[in-house]
Amino acid sequence: MDRPTLEVADIFRRYGDAYRQQAGGALSTAQRRVMTAIETCRTAALGGHLEQCDACAHQRNAYNSCANRHCPKCQSLARAQWIEHRTAEILECEYFHVVFTVPDEIAAIALQNKAQVYGILFRATAETLRTIAADPQHLGAEIGFFAVLHSWGQTLMHHPHLHCVVPGGGLSPDGTRWVACRPGFFLPVRVLSRLFRRLFLQDLQAAYDTGTLHLVGSLQALQDRPTWTRALAEARHTEWVVYAKRPFAGPQQVLDYVGRYTHRVAISNHRLLDIERDQVRFTYKDYRADPAQALKTMTLAAGEFIRRFLLHVLPTGFHRIRYYGFLGARHRRDKLARCRQLLGATGPITPPADAPPPTDYRDRTEALTGKSLRVCPMCHRGQMVVIERLAPTRRGVPIPDTS
């Protein structure tokens, strides 16, 4: 894919200071940290090194990355590393992609209480999948899966939902059998939706009762308990969307597909089209339209674009990828080995390499992505050699949240 001509960083550098002044105290520390990280990513502010080709003497500056998980430029290597680690965990069986989302009314509460409500979303989703899967009327097995949080829709509005990737089966209660799903069918989504709604609202009510929810502005009326009770009663009679996408074609498709989800940010640089008269134009997919006409363009004022982008900054230290069941960290290795044994596999799809991974980021990048950062981009014969270290030009740049 060609390098984009316009980046989110360009918008932040051009309009970020004005937005900071306008937003004032409404900007959180985490949001300010993300803005600074994206603005300074791969610039002289973070330092780097000067490289020179040993054949044609071509020189280039290689500036350091911010490594912030919200930065569109810093996800490729992290994504490749994640895929490398997950490759050894993929099982030779059918895989399913199940999505859990919440109504708009709940999303509004989540926006003011990200850590609490996103945490509830993970817990309710995990308990729902594991409970229904363990029920003998459905599967009767212990499943394993991972869930990835996305908080955005195509137009950058707040739309929290979880993408869950689940093998099509699990371990029997006594661990002696692999219990497979029916081909092409995982679990009934209507049953999942009902239990998910009940568990989520149960936890949300508990958070309200303990006084840990932040309800201000347009949500201030919910501080009144009768108003809150009526709102939750309405939510109980709203359809909560849980849907299962078509099963993956095979284990490799799981990695290729999910790799695009795990380290995605609210908008990629490749979707940006131009900035004209303080307006940002970008592409988006309208999933309600005819597939042939689904790709559309949207234009937002630069300040509104920044506002929407910052809606999706996660709380510091919040984990947006989590693992459950036999993929849980405590018993993952042993239970995966047992799953492979029952499935008749002799080992991981791609056995881990005996040699330790390279420590130099250029070698690491090439090993993971196949792209060489050492070959000269001009003569394509020589090797780029570091000839000088470049000190950061900006002092006091905040340490990015890379959790």
C-alpha cells in the first residue's frame, strides 16, 4: 500500500493548539498526551539518527516513533508482533467472529465512564459466551477466545463494541473430548443477546448503587434514582445487538483478518483525502447502503474531526485486548496443548523459532513484515548505516501510554 499523502498528525499539528485552547479543561490528561504523541511522532522532537548509504552516500533522517497505541503510524510493527505471538495459538478448527454492542443510551454513559463501563462490557460479554457455551443444551464445553474493544463507528462517532474471535468448539467438562460446534453455527445469537443484556445491566446497576458512575451534562438527570430506574427499564426492553459474522475460511484467515482489528485506531491515514478551508474530508463505509455504493466521503470541520478522534482515547493502562477460557493466561499453554492433542494436531501451526528474535528494530521489522529498512531507497544496492545520533529537540515530551 502506498504511503498516504495526508496524516492525522498533519491535522493535529495544524489545528491542535487552537483546539487545546478551545477545549480548555474539557481535555483530559490522556487526550493531551495522545495529541502530543501523534504531533511529535517521527519528527525531530523525539530524536533519532542519521543514516547514509554505504554505496551511493544517500542520507536520510530516521526519527523515533511515539509508540502510542492511538497513533495511526505506530501500529504496523505492533500488529505484526501480535500476529507472530498468536500464530502458535491457532487451532486447526473452524473459527467464529461474534460482535457485542450496546444501545446508544448506554454508549452515552460509557463515554463519561470509560474504564467502568468498558470493563462491564468485557465482563458481561465473557460471562455470556462462557455460560451459554457451557450449557449442555447448546455446546456443553469450555471455550477459549479473545475480545478486542472498538469504540468507534466509520464516521468516528462513539460506538463501543467488542469483536470476539472464538474457535468452533471447546473442551468437555472432564477434559477428555473436543466438543465441536455444528458446521457453520456457533451459538444462538438471540440467547446470547438476552443474557448479555441482563448481565450488563446488572453490573451497571451495581456501579450506580456504589456511586462510582460519573453522570454530568446531558446525563445529569440520571443522578435522580427514579429517572435512572426508568432509563434502565427502557434499556431492558431494547434489543441489544449481538451478531455472528460468517465463519473464517481457515486458521490463516483468522490471523490475517483479526490482525487488522487488534491494532486498529479510530481512523487510518489512508482514509484521509484532503484538508481545505479548515475542513477535513475522509472516506467511510455506509454499511446500510448497497455494497456497490457503500464507500462514501464525509467532510468535518478540523476541530470536530479532532474532537471525534479524541473520543476514542482509552484510559491509561486499560487493556483493549483480553483473553478468556482456555486462552486465559494462567492455563493457556497446558490447555492449548490438550486441545491440539484432542484435535489430532502434533503441534502449533508455526513452531516457535529456536533463535531469539533480533533486538535491532530494523531487523525485527524485516523479520515480521518482510520490509527492509536497511536497503538504500535510492540505489537499492547499498546498506543504510547509522552515522550520527540525533538528540530530541523538544524537552519534556510526555511518555506515551503504550499499555
